[in-house]
Amino acid sequence: MSESWNRRHVLSLCDFEPWEYDAVLQTANSFREVLSRRTKKVPTLQGQVVTNLFFEPSTRTRSSFELAAKRLSADILNFAAGSSSLTKGETILDTAKTYLAMGTDMMVIRHQEAGVPAAIAAEMDRLNCGVGVLNAGDGQHEHPSQALLDLFTLCTTIDRSQPKLSLLKGKKIAIVGDILHSRVARSNLWSLTASGAEVHLAAPPTLLPAAFAEFVQGTPIDRQLFIHWKLDDAIRDADFVMTLRLQKERMTSHLLPSLREYHREFGITRDRLKICNPHVRVLHPGPTNRGVELSSDVMDDPNMSLVSEQVTNGVAVRMALLYLMGSSR
Ligand code: NCD
């Protein structure tokens, strides 16, 4: 790698350069090796404070950032909105500044509103305190660390020893489900199109962004991105199928006739996957509505499902992000 990492905040993948993706992939691969040792810890961030500021529920993202920070020997503070002074009327910026005053070096932020991590990052820059901010999911906007762990999972499935962005060039990747509400899909669109993969989106029209409704089914939005109203057209010969959770908490009106009908039209089952590449692998960021977006037998089949691998890889990828951001401070 000739370039050196100088990104203090990771808020979106929209302006990520190919070498930055490769830096994350290669660094995560070396941390994955550390995690396979008997002593799974390195002193890299010793003495530094990482604060998890989660204003929205989370299982895997919050825990995996916590474990990543601990494996790097950082001290970790965990903030949970429900039991905090927010309930007494404190503003989000004041909460962030409270953690800054305790010596926080990096903040990992999840919020139900798009733009909150960016607003806190701007305030940290204004204060010139050198704190790095990592977006762990903001509203329907982006979830960069999830897309990077998805990317790492895809690339290491192809080549375990040398994961790099270019391995996905020409691969057919389908993203299926609630794209309208998905920050995971939005971040994945940046990384997957940057890789040169052919990306096919499949969803009922009510679960796609309104701008996509103008595109005739199957036509390319650009050379690499295709829209489908029917599942089979999207997954035919696909190398990877990425499924998304139906985000019922973000649905403001009735967008689906019923979950059973959704499953019939867009649910991923062993039978539906028969038209894919015979080596097809299935991903899901979790949490999963079993039997709705993904059938249990596919989800639990280690020869087809990469779901557990995604969770395992999440720790190494988040170690890589904290390490790289820490090195730019
Ligand atoms: C995703 C999220 O919160 O955006 N989950 C995750 O971080 N693993 C996707 C989801 O909630 O469906």
C-alpha cells in the first residue's frame, strides 16, 4: 500500500477510494489471524478510550465494536440511551461532550436519525480535539462498518489469503428485500459498485426508493446496477445473494399485503436458489425474520449461508477500522 490512511472519521462509503477498501481488507485479514491465536489481544490502542454511543437498539454491531476495542487493548465505555441522562433532557451534543471530557479518543455512534454521527464529528472537528467518529448506522442513511464486513466476507470467500476489492469484478451480486429502509444496502451499493461487481436489486416497488420506480424492470441504472421487481431475474446465475430484513419499525404505512405474500414472492429458499450459480452463498446482516426474508434451512446450512461468518468477521473488520482511524490521529 503506497498511500497512508488519513481518514479520521468513517461516516459513509460514498467517497472511499479503492486503496482504502484494500487497506481495510488487508488490515482485517491480519487481525483475523490475531483472533485465531490463543492470546487474541494486541496492545495497539492501549490507554485509548473508545465510547459506544448507541441511541438505538443493537446486538451484533454494539457487541462487536466492544470486543474489537477490547482485543486492541482500548478501554471501552458503553452508553445506552434508555438508561442515560438523555431521559433528563440532555442534548446529544452535550452527551458526546461529556464523554469527550472523560478522555474519549474515538466514538462509535448509532442513531435513528440520519446525519447524527456527522453532526457530532463536525462538532469534534470544531473543538479541534482529534476525536474520530465512526457511524454505526444512522437512520436510513448508511452503515459503513456493516458494508465493510460484508465486503470482507465476500472477498475472503473467494480468496481467503489475499482479500482485495478487485476479486469481485464481474461477479453477480443480488441485494434482495427492504432496500427503501436499508442503510446497509446504501453502504453496500458504494462498495460493491466500486469493486466492479454487477449489482442487481430486487424488491417490491413499495420497498424501493421512489427514484428507482422510473426504471423499467431489468434495465441498468448504470453499467453495473440493475433494478428488478421480480426475484428470479435478479438472482439468476448470481454468485452471492444478500438478503435484508423487513424494517417493520421504519414502515410508516402498509407497504406489503402480508408477510406470507412477501415470503412467497421474495423469500430466499433452497428451491428459489436453484437458478443461481451452483456455488451461490447467501448473506444477511441480521437480525433475521426467519421464514420471511430467508428460510431457516438455508440460513442454518453452512454450505450456503455466510451469516455466522459475517458476525465473526465483524470483529476483525471493526478492529481494522479502529486501528486505521487511531493511526490517523
Ligand atoms: C442492520 C442495522 O441495524 O442497520 N443490522 C446490523 O447492524 N447488523 C440491519 C437491520 O437492522 O436490519
